Amino acid sequence: MLQRTREDLPFKPDSSPRNYVCGGPIGRVQRPWTALRGRRRVGTSGVATTETYTSNTHLGGFDSLSVEEKRVEGLPLEGRLPEWLQGSLLRTGPARWEVGEQSLNHWFDGFAMLHRFAFKGGNVSYACRMVESRAYRAARETGEIAYSEFGTDPCRSLFARVFAMFSPKISDNPNVNLGWLGERFIAMTETPIPVEFDPETLAAAGVAYEAPGLLTTAHPHLDRDGGAMLNYAAKLGPRNRYRFFRLEPGSREPRVIAERPVREPAYMHSFGLSERWLVLAEFPFVVNPARIALSGRPYIENYRWKPELGTRFTLFDRHTGEATGPFETDAFFGFHHVNAFERDGELIVDVCVLKDAGVVAALYMERLRRGEPHPLAEVRRFRIDPAAGTVSHERLVPDGFDLPRINYGRCNERPYRCAWGVGVGASGWFDHIVRADVEAGSSKTWSEPDCFPGEPVFVARPGAEAEDDGVLLTLVFDGARGGTRLVVLDARSLEEIARAEAPHTIPYGFHGQFARA
Ligand SMILES: [Fe+2]
């Protein structure tokens, strides 16, 4: 992939830019709008080549959106949508980082907005709405940041900090991912209080359930039998525990199905699931929980990169809860598992990884709005032999990517061939879609000049036989003309099928799901 010098800074809390820390705002971000145009070629050979190092044309996707809610019927459409594509692409993401004179610091901190692109009769309609989380409501009513976010900490007393740590009074700003549990739609962040919402009106409808811990992931899995949710939680306090819990579709009461004590929990954004195992990958980005309460620093700035710990895989039997491992290998950092499955006595775990946790600091808004590059993730396959206690690893495909998607319904927990994601190219930001063939070890890409796609959501064609028979739905920011469009690609060829223009620029977000009609 694009091999270029990039500043992969190790995580240094004290050097991180912050617009707001205890003591008040340091100042509003001024965006250096220096668009240095260049050209790049992207081919289907699996390797993109760069002619000229470009451009800050992607920066408009970091602007806050001042809209509270909007509905538009019949978006301007080019191309022809497949007749079978009926349903809604639902997405969440940060939309606003400013509160009065204060600013939220990190990309992960912005107040959540839900978006819906609804496909019906060959047309696309759009709706969006800010999520009435208690964090957003408090900020709007007081004009100040009231709740701690990932990289922002409102000024609070020591008592308030400790109280916040050991009580559920923490942010519920659900800007990371969404999903459903039976008939209920749920928007999530990494705190234990996901927000239920109405998929038609996009209105928030209260706390969906409370996870059994202080931290959880916004990447739950669904059990194939009955649709129960499986997720991870970390219980922090005098004694810390990793936990996995199960939530039945009609229930609001999570049941802990596996747990293990841990001294310094690792930051965990997702986990793997095979037919037998819940797969915990502990990257060596760890925290002494007492620091969260006492340090006075935003939550994530209490974590420390300790590569000497390596990466540790612990496997929990899905049915008995029994743990095996940890199985140790080299130090990596990563947000997203791609897939996991068992084959010939091995457990295969595919993960988008980076060489260290510097990406966390790289995603502060001040750095992003300055045009500093996003570190490039690669897809790495870990082969774990539980009987021998060994782990080996290899790079899977030449094109690195993150925000991975697979044909989940068909392939999760099982051997698979295709994964899709977004790669960081010459722009320093996500500027191309990657389709990876993980069996062949090859990949191909889609891009347009000055265009910046987000996570490609795969939607299978009903009745499809091939794993990649379907479409990808991705939101693309057009840095040359401004604005965001929904682009529909053929998932196999990456050829464009259709595009629909959104009524405004949608700030770069994280994850979404397609709900069939
Ligand atoms: Fe994620």
C-alpha cells in the first residue's frame, strides 16, 4: 500500500492538543485551509500509486453540523438502484463539537446524530436527528460540557470524579455504532448505557439496558441462535474484571456468561466471535483504573502504551464461560476485529491493527483539522493453536484498511473470503474503498479524486449464492465541491451503481447498519 513517511506518534497524554481541559477552553480551533491539489491514481492491481502528495481537501468533513433534524424525500439520484434494495441505511456519528465557547477535543467526542437513507421504489429519502442523550441535553441546557467524553473532561471536583466513576452518571452520547435487539433499535458508545431510538422518527427513547461494567464496546455480536446480543464489559473498581454478557432480544437484563480478573484492563473497542470462542485481544494500551478517577485527565489519557506486555489473546468458551490463555504475541494496537473462525485445530483471528496506540492521539480534532494524517491500519491474521499455546501472525492483503465489514449474516464465526473497508491514502485520510480477498491475499480499490468515503456497509442480494453478491453503501465527502453523497457500489467489482446527494455535509462518522424493509 502507500508507503510514505508518516508521523505515528506514540501516545503522549501531556502533549495531546486539547481545546478544553480543567481550567477552561484553551482556544477555538482555527482550520488551516490550505488545499494543495494533487493527483493520485488508484488501480485494481491491489496497489495504489501516488503521483503527488496532496491536499487538505478532506478537512470540510470535520466541520460541525448545526442542523437539529431534517427530512428530505427523493434525494437527487444518478444511476439506477437495484430493485431488491429495500430498507434503510442507519448510521450514527459525531456531528457537533462546540458547546458555547467550549469545544469537545476528540473525533470520538462529538455529539451524536442519527442518519437514515431509506430505499423504496427506486428512490432514496434522507432523515437525520441529533440524539437527545442526557449528555447532549445537559450541554444544550447549560451551554457547557457537562459529561466526560472519551478525550474531554469537564472541570469537576475530586468528589464528583470519584462519584462519576462508581455510578452510572456518565456520558451516554451514542456516536459510535447502532444495531438492534429483537424489535428494538439501539445506538451505542463505549459507556454502559446505550440509547434506544425509534428508527422512523430517529427520536431517542431512553436507556436500552445497562451493561454490567463501566466500559463496554459498541461492537456487540449477535448469536445465530435466537438473535441474542453478546458483548464485552469491563467492571472497574477496587477489583477489575473482564466480562462477557448476553442479552436476550426481549430482555433488558444482561447475564454475565464469562469473566476473568485483570489488574490493568486494556482498551477494548471490539472482540472476536467464533463458533466456540469469545475472543478477547488485549492490546498493551492499559489503564490503572484509579487514575481515571483521580488524575484529572480525560478518560483515554489515563491509558498507557506498554509494548513489553505484547498482545494477549484470551479465549472464553461461549457455552461454559471457561477461559483459556492468554496466548501472547507481538505488541499491536487495533480498534476492529474483522472475523474469527476455527479451522484444523487453529483459531483464526483477523484484526485491523496499527503498530502502536498513536492513532488515539492522532484523532484529536485539533490535529485532524490541521490535516495531520490518520495512521494506516493493516489487516493481520493471527493463528492461535490453543493446544500448543502458540500464536503466529501474518499480513493478509497488500492494501491496508480499517472500519471493516464482511457478509456478517453468512460469514461471521465462519471461514470467509471477502472483507471491505476504507484505506488511508495520499490525502492522509480515508480516501479509498478496499475489497480484500483474504483467501487469495489480494485486494482492489475504488476512489475518486478529492473524495473521502466512510465505512462501506455490505448488503447481500436476497437469494445470493456468492458471498460478495450484493452492494456496498458508503457516505462520501466531496472535498472539491463540498457536500456528502451516498454511493452504491457493486460489492464484487467496486463499480459504481448509483449515487444520491445528501442535503448537507455529513461530518465523518463511524458505523452504520442496513435494516431491510
Ligand atoms: Fe468501531
